[in-house]
Amino acid sequence: MGPYPLFGCGDWSGIDQDLDELADRLASVVLVADPFGGYDVRTLESSFDRVIPFKTHFAIDFDRKRLPLSQHHRRNVKRGLREVVVSACNPAGQILTEWLALYGYLIQRHSIRGIQAFSRESFRTMFDVPGLVALRATDRAGECVGAQLWFRQGDVAYYHLGAANERGYRCSCSYALYDAAIEHFRGKVRWLDLGGGAGLNEKGDGLTRFKQGWSNSTKTAFLCGRILNRRRYNELTTLARAETSSFFPAYRSGESP
């Protein structure tokens, strides 16, 4: 699989050749193409065996006029800004310990499992990645109650993760953090990628409505899959008893006993 949550490269016209060079090591590859990658869908379709619209990413285009926030969002932004102060951290790594505590609370609150339950070591490594921007929300007592992590690359800032503790949830710090992020990146990038909603069927979930409320544009992220070694792919699919599966790659469909 490609890097989580998005795969990006500098020149998408060369992706076909790059994938060819992996055929002696991998059976297949699956990735979600960066919706701001500057490619067209035909490039993806000529380089992958499967290209499927995966998620709608809500975005802010600073070159376009934004619609006024809904009454709900305005009310919660005002409430959040009364309760917390948001500041950018430089270097971002100075809030690593606080972030680990916040994300630990998020894991407990939402019973997060699997790849999204990042390890402490993965976060330590991530905070050393160039382009990471951390925003920190503190309450009146100076306690960190919430934070957001963004990655800036070129003319786009990508929302990556956000977390808050119980106090942060009560005081709507996520609204204050988003409002502060918009002001922080204004004039520095053209685009903010807020990401998509929860899960695959995202039309009515709360996260979709929350992100949609900030955005004035959308981009489609495509799920792309390619068989690199047909013989090995077929062997693995047979072992998994998944020959009739529509999942890609079939051998990871979970249909085996």
C-alpha cells in the first residue's frame, strides 16, 4: 500500500515507469492519489488497473470568495475563541508530549484500532517531517486542550490530524483551531485540503457536515490499484480463496477462512 493517507509525487507522468520497476518485488500496489497532484484522470487510468473515486475532499480555495459560515459554525467559533487561545508551534515538535496525551484520549474516546491508532514512535518520526505545522489550543489556565497537525507542500496545506481532551471537546476548541488555521495559512498557500468525511459512505456523517461548513471547493481523491506481478498476484488470490472477490487486491479481501 502507498503512504497513509495520500500518495504524492513530483511528476505524475512518470508514475507508470516507476511502478514497472517494482514488479520484481511486489505483487500489487494500492494507493490514494493526492487530489491536488496536478494529474488528469487519464494519466491515472493509463497507469493503474483500477481507478475508483474514493472520497470527496473539502477544500478552501483562497482565490475564491468563501460563503459565510453557518450560524452553527459561527456560534461555535465564537464560543471556542472565548475559551481558548490558539498559537502555531515552532518547532512543531515542542508539543509532542502534549500531542501524545491528546491523541491517547482520542483513541480511547472513539475506540480507534488499526493503522489510525498510531504508535508513539510513529508520531516522534512524523514530527521530524519537513512541512509539519502544529497549532495548539490552550485554555485560560494555560493547559493544552487541543491541537491540529497540518502538512504544507507547495501551494497546499493538508489537514492531517486533530485531537482534543475532554475539556477541549466541551469548549469547542476544534472550531477555534480551524478558524485559526485558516488565518495562519491565508497568504501563504492557495489551498487548504480539509480532507473527507468518516468512512466510505460519508454523505450524512457529522464530520462531513463539519468540514463542508468551512469549504468553498471540493476535490476528488481516487483509489488506484495496479497488479505488478500477475503470476504472484494469482497465486496469492488462489491461496486466499478470493478468486471471485471484487476487492482489490483480492488476496486481502478477508474472505479466506
